[in-house]
Amino acid sequence: MKVAFQQISSLSAMIERLLESIRFFSHRDVWQGIEASVEEMHRLGFVDHVDAIVTMLKERERVGGLAIPNTDIALYHGRNDAVRDPFFNVIDLEEAISLPSMIEGHEWVKRIVVYAAPKEITPHHLSFLSYVSTLFIGSEQDVKVFSEGKREELLALLEEKAKQYLINFIREGD
């Protein structure tokens, strides 16, 4: 299927904005870290209402496990009308905590990833954001960057994966 230039341009702009959003925080408390993260995203224009995003993430936590097995990471994620542009933040906890696993039981978590997108989003954008989510359980090397890497390492990984994704999108379409 042929991909229109507008679709390529739109996807590329969304990816660039997502990469711009990447921030690292360090906190003792999960929710203080999440609130600081979302407040920063509000300050930078990624979200309209901090409370709406925090509430969405709390509801997501109540629904089911967020800890990714064997990674030391919990993924707090969701889609909400108060999100203008997708964002990706990392919160390093001062001490590991036990959180419900995505599979079963609990996992010890040292890093929280806050990953949110607008409720209304194009299928191409959603497809890329879903692809990023799969990277958390990808190669051992990628998982290590997500669980232990500094901002520069994470940004380099995501830039490389985004380039590969865009090349494939241009070649193959959907």
C-alpha cells in the first residue's frame, strides 16, 4: 500500500515530539514522581489538565498490574483527552517497591515509565506508540536500556528504533 507524504510527515512530527518529551525524574514516592512528571508535561504543553492525567493513571493502576516481568519497570500508561501530544517520562525510585505484575503476582520495581497519548489518535500514530511498548520486552540489550539507561542512552535507542520504524512505514505502509 502506498503511503501518502502527509502520513509520513505527520508520523515523523509525532515521533519527534514524543522524543522531545523524554524527561527523567527521581523520587521516593511513585505518585509524587508521577505528579511531578505530569506537571512538567503540562508546563511544556503536552497536557492540558494535570489532574485528569493523574486520575487516568490511578484508574489504570486499579485495573491491573503495571509491572513488566523481569525488567524492574512499571509502565503507567493510557490515553486521555487531556493529552495534547504523546509523552514518555521516566521516574527512578530511590528504593525498589513491589507492584502487581502484568502477568501474575508481584514484581520489584525501581523505575516507573509514564507513557500517555491523546484519546483520539490516528491509527498510524497509535501503531507506532504500540510498537514502542513492545520494546520493553524486546532484546535483552533494549530492556537493559529501558530499565537502567540514562536519558541519552534511552533517547539514542528510541531514535534508532523510530528511524527503523519510519523506513519500514515508508516502504510497506500500514
